[in-house]
Amino acid sequence: DGGITQSPKYLFRKEGQNVTLSCEQNLNHDAMYWYRQDPGQGLRLIYYSQIVNDFQKGDIAEGYSVSREKKESFPLTVTSAQKNPTAFYLCASSKFSGGSTDTQYFGPGTRLTVL
Amino acid sequence: QKEVEQNSGPLSVPEGAIASLNCTYSDRGSQSFFWYRQYSGKSPELIMFIYSNGDKEDGRFTAQLNKASQYVSLLIRDSQPSDSATYLCAVNMFSSGGGADGLTFGKGTHLIIQP
């Protein structure tokens, strides 16, 4: 059963803590992405990776870090430097043919709340 | 600055009627355009994409693209209560390196289909 999984579904973080959100895909997609969604807002790009061991900052990368050691996995760490981390975090993946029509598919999301 | 604009709504449409959702974008270099549907608390799911001027039909859904006017629309025929959701318009353009980067999303239009 192919797809994108994210864990955990809900995550609570105390002030000053780093937390890591998991994203795994078995679609054999090359590219993976992290977005953040705030209530009533569209999605904003945090980081993306087109190939293993390479990634680029998106529009709101400050306070976040990523790694891409395996094609299937793209974990996101929310660091204590992120001042307002409470949000819905969405991971996506796509083939990377170099074309602009590469369609992104989303995982179920992780809802992060800072206590 | 890449921007995607949508009317936030809510847009209320009677069951069985045609729902028309509109989106404008700022970057003339934009290459491809996507419509996602998002139910409350869930992740976005792809409805369709379009990258050539004109109409593209898929079942009850029709996407329309006009690059000269920089707008893209989504028509939903024979609207059903299950179509009630937030519809996100997303735009993709090539990065300066020639690869596709992440999507730029509008804030979404909240659609309500009245039984």
C-alpha cells in the first residue's frame, strides 16, 4: 500500500524543546517537501529536497532543520529558535523529472502544539 | 515575490448548481497550476492540475487557465454536499536552477454546498 506517512499525528512541545517530525514515503519519489499551515492560511514552504543528501530552504526556514539521508525519509526538526511553532505540518512528495508538472502528494499531517 | 490570491469566502452554492472558484497569481513565470481540496482537519488532496491555456475536464471538475490574464479557475458541476471543503490553488514555477521548487499556495476558498 503506497503512500506518505507522518508521525506522530499530534505532538506537544514545551518551550525550549526541539522536536522532530517524521515523514516517510514508499512511492519511490525523488523530491520531498515540508509545509506549515496556520489556521485560515494557505500552506507555506519550509524546506524541500530534490535528491538525497541535498535540500534547500523554502520561504520560512528559520527555526527549522531537515536531513535527507535516505530517499524514503525527510524528517523535520522544529528547534527552540522557532518562535511560533504551533501549526499543522504537512509533508509532501513528488517525482522529480525536472518538469514543472510534477504533482505533489501530501501525507496526513502532524499537528504541533506548544504548551 | 510569488503570490497567489483567492477569495476566502465562504462561497455558498445550492446543491446541483455549478460552483466557480477563482485564483490569480502574480508571477508570469509560473508554469503549472494545481487545485487541492482540503476537508477540515485533514491534509490537502489533489483534484487536478493544468499547465496549458484553456480548459481541462475531469468528471464534474473543469480547470480553466488564462496565462495572459494570470488567472486559473475551478468549476464544479452538479455540486454535492460532499464537495463542501476548502479549495486551495497552488502554483509552481521553475527555480533559477531549472528544477521545480515547492508550490506557492493561496489561502483557500471555503465552499459550502447547501442541500
